[in-house]
Amino acid sequence: MYRTVANQIAERITSGEWQTGTVLPSETALALEFRVSVGTIRRALGELVSEGTLARRRKTGTVVTGRTPRHSLRFYYTYFRLHSRAGDLQNSTARVLELQSRAATTDEARRLAIPEGTQVHALHRLRLVNDRPVMHETIVIPCRLVPGFPTDPARVPARLYPMLWNEYGLKISAIREQIEASIADAEDHALLNLSHPAAVLVLREVAYDEQAQPILLNSHRATTSDDVYINEIQ
């Protein structure tokens, strides 16, 4: 529950509803608003303080710092990975291009630590910002982890990670990311409307659960002609 509340508070900060320097309402007032206990509010605020989003100031209260760590796991769950060149978060839409169940490839099986040939769901999506294609991604997850996973592309939510937690109890606790540059291939040109020659940013991720077991692969291929990848380390 406290993680849910922390996400909702972070959403208000990121959207600009609570801007830098804003003093949050008291813990009692927040507990009433979110309909949780004061203890839950205190724990949610403590998490946001520890990651630098909020600060506690004597005689003032809990204040928005303006140092939102945009690439903490909280933002992996909620936000698109590319930003405008000014560094702003961008709203994106996801269009499912293909959804299939198939046998894992040799490389997928190795990275997921599963037997080769294990059945997996493979989801290929296109990401758009203001109807402009900026990235396509392939997500692979073992079928046994998500029984009843949607077979209709229209039922796959844009935010997949929260669904994995809410519906299957799969809590992603760590992500290992490999970043490289690559020459755009024919698929990149077709999906991202690129001209020849072109380069793309390739991000290959392995997501781990709380027992450090790999549960999901995500491979992104993005154009950075108008967008940038930002990683903030604190």
C-alpha cells in the first residue's frame, strides 16, 4: 500500500501539480485524502525522502526538492524512457504490432535462465510521441509466470510492469541494462520513418524479481534524432 501511495505522490510531483518548493499537507491530512493510515503515509514519504524527491525541513515540513530521480525503478514502472532534448518527460502511446506465444530462442533462454524451447509470450510494440514513432520494443516473458496473459493485443495495457505486479504478483526489483549504438536495419527504417543511412540506440534489459531471478526481457530500438536517453545517478 505504501508503494502505491508513494507512486501517486510522485505522479503529482512529476505532472507539476506539486512543484519544487511545495510544502506537502500534514501526514494526517494526506492519510485522510489517500484513505490510508498515518503509518502508511509516513512510510511512503520516507521512501520519497530517501530517493531525494522530498526533503524534511524543520519548522517547515515535507518539501518537494525538484530532484526527482527520473530513472529510479518507480519511473521504469510508469514512464517512457526517452525525453525531449530539454530533458522533459514525454507522454507516449504504445501500439501493439505483434503478440505471440512461441518457444524461447537460445539467447532468450540463456538470459532468462530457462530451458531452451520454453514457451514465452513475445510482445512487439511501437512507441509514439504526438503520433511520431520514436521507438519499437520487444518484450519476452515466460508463459508460466503469467497464466491467462491477454491474447488480444487490445487488452495489453500500455504500462506492462504495473500489470505484472497487480495481477501476477511479479515485483520487479532490479533491471540490468545494456546500451549500444547500431546501424538501423530495414525494420527500423520502416517503423521509425528513418532515412538512409541512420543509426539507432539499442537498449537491452533484463528485469529481476525480489529473489534476483530474471523474469522478463525488453529490447528497445530508438531514434534519437529528436529525443535523448537520460540517466540520472545520485
